Amino acid sequence: MPCLSWRRLASVMAQALEPTRQQIFAAADASPARQMAAHAAFRFLDRMRQF
């Protein structure tokens, strides 16, 4: 069983969450809090890639 790296895990998660992020930012009635949460989640994934 191969070892899963932080970089690979972050990439897989970002790929899975990208459609949701696009929906949040494309929605006309998207709340700023929801947009900030989505941005924070992707920043966290960026940090995971650097770990």
C-alpha cells in the first residue's frame, strides 16, 4: 500500500472541491462569509502542499 503524501492529499481534495468553489463564487447571492470560507479552505490546501 503506497504512502499518501500531504501534497497528493491536498491535490486530490482541491480537485474534488473545485466545482463547489466555482459555484460559490459564481452565485449572485453568495454570502461574503461563504466566499471567505471557501478561500480559506483553498489557502489551507495550498499550505498542505508545502508541508
